[in-house]
Amino acid sequence: MTKIFEDIDKNGDGKLSKEEILEEYQKFYGNTINKEDILKIFESVDIDKSGYIDYSEFLVASINEKQILTDEKLLTVFKKFDKDGSGTIQASEIKDILPFGKTISDKVVNDIVK
């Protein structure tokens, strides 16, 4: 995390400005993310409202983002497999969702479910 923070902190002052954050988002995401959305994220991470994100704020935001994204991703993937919404993933659902599902044996699919 320190390396990432230092890479974003272009002027090396130990804090991230809105401009530095915008530059990094645009570098990685191009114009696919709205500038206003980035600024909202910045405001929510800038806990002490200093106008900058210091290292501790950066760490807190990174930890929270990783947890949220992980939970959201897992739930999204689970729902994608759970076609019938039963709350469980069955062998037939795995065969349907995987691109190679029609070509693998029932035993392999059952092993995946186990």
C-alpha cells in the first residue's frame, strides 16, 4: 500500500490532492468514470476534511474498499451461478454458466459442487 500511495503522490508531499487522485483514476480507467464520482469518493475518504488524503486515510479507504468489493463480487458471482435463485448452486447451473460446461463430465461438475 505504501508503494501505491507513493506512486499516486506525484509531488512527494505525503498527501494526495484531488488532482493527483483524478490523474490516477483517469490513467487507469480513462474517461469511463465520472469526475464528480471521483470527487465524491475523495470527499468520503478525506475524513478530517483537510482537502487532502493522508496515508492513514488512504489505508482505511483501501481496507474498506477491498472488503466491500470482495463481498460484492462474491455475491454477484454466486447469483450468476444460482440461476434459479434457490440460494444454492447445483451441478446443472454450473454446466449452464461455464463456457466449457457442456463438454465436461457430470463427475467433474459434481466435484466442483462438493
